Amino acid sequence: MVSRLRFKQLRLLIALDDVKSLHKAAESVAITQPGASKALHEIESTLGCALFERTSQGLRPNDIGRCAIRYARLIHTDLAHLREEMIGILQGHGGRLSVGVIMGAVPALVEAMARLRTKQPQIAFEIIEDTSARLLTLLDQGRLDIAICRTSVSKRPAAYDCRSCEQEPLILVANPLHPFANHELLSLNDLAHSRWVVFPVNMPMRLTLEREFREAGLGFPLYPIETSSTFTTISLLAHDPDLVAVMPADVAQMFLDHGILIRLPLALISRNEPYEIVTRHGVGLTAPTQLLIDELMDADANL
């Protein structure tokens, strides 16, 4: 398959998905319509199945077609990034860096990036915030240069090189109009029947909260709202004064400073698992990747 597919054929797939017409797609990639028809036939022969269906609205990709187009776009984007990074290397500066990060590590990443951009302003960044499991998958696929997450969620932690970072101090946050907003001291029992926004099952922050309830001799709250999204959590808390959530202190601080959230006076006993700076084992690091790691580790050492 690799030896038979050509880059212009992949560009044709993308164009067909964009314009839905073989004639217009042929124009966009600068080939004749018979040439485009032949190229599409060659792609489908190579893959062993039809990729498009003819409809009154034009050519529409089927399930296999959508899969092929998605990978064609990935390859096209990667080649554009290759050119961008090569220019930076040839000019002796810059480059491109794809970074995955969990919610709790976002403030540390932002600070490290700010310092690095002062020293190397021509580095281009792509930042993806997601769960540790999803970030490790992207790292495995080569979609990320580095992930700031936890490898404990992986079934093969030996596949990674890790540098430990700080633990995330966790705090309890809520809407400023929460019924317990003016209390001076709370226990977990006071909040046992509250509505909670929590991380999904088996994620480290969820496991920490479950342990907190278990050690307090309490059952986990019923009917929680599960999300790994920071924005969704903040939006839910801002909309509903009865909801509560646990968040990393650094992440919550900006929303506390602006009065969007308040911190409820409950001291959490359990500590969250430290996150790590993760790269693929045995894969050489690019210069921008090493520079970012140095900034992250320097910041952690100075805490």
C-alpha cells in the first residue's frame, strides 16, 4: 500500500471530501478530470474497496472513505509540519513542538512555555489537553513529542521515559452562591449529599476522591456529573450553585481570583498522584522538546 499510494492521490481524496465533485477536485489538484478518475480508481484498487458513493449532492465518502480521508489529512498536515520544522532547523532556530497535557499540569506548562518562548520565540507549539490515557495513545502514535500526564494508567509503562514532577494539591471549589459558601469549616460528611462534578471512573483524580470518601467511611456521592473537561466543570459550577468539584489548586486559582469560583473550607487528606514529563522510550528528542523539558524540570526544582 505504501509503495503504491502517491501524495497527489491523497490530495485528491481531501479535495473530493471538500468539494464533492470529481471535476472541481481535479481542478484543485491541477490534473484533468480523466486523470482524477483514474487516480481515484487506483486508490480504490489499492485499498480493495470503493470509497465514495454517487448521490444527487455529488460524491459522498462511505465509512471506509471517511477513514481514508482522515488519514490523508493527517499525512498532509504532517508534511506541512515537516517543512515548518525543517526551515527552523536550517535557520538554526525554531522548530515545532506538539505537547499533550492533563488539566492539572496546564499552569506549569504555560509558565515553562512563556520562559522558552522568550529564549526561542520562533518555536511553534501545538497544545492538546486531554486525559492521560488519550495522551499516551497520541504519544504512541507519534502525534505528540511530549506528554505531561501519568503513565500509571498505561498497561505498558516501560514504553516511556518519565521524569517525575510535582504533586497536584487538590481543593474543593463551588459557585460563590453555594449554601456552604460562608462556612468556616466543613467535613466531607457535610457534603456527602451534595451534587458533585467528578472525573470519569478509573482516572487518577477520581480515584483520589473515591479514596477520600472511603477513608471517611462514606459512600461515594450518587448521581455525579462525570467530565474530564476543565471548561465543562467551570461552566457547570457557574450555572448551578449547588454543585461542588475537586480541582487542582493551580488550575482553580485563576477562577478564584476572578470571583467565578470560591474555595470551600474542606481540607482533603488524600494527595493526588504526581504527574510526569513523558516521552517515548528509545526515541531521540528534538531540540525544542529537550528545551521544554529543561524548563519544566527547572521550574519543578525551584519549588
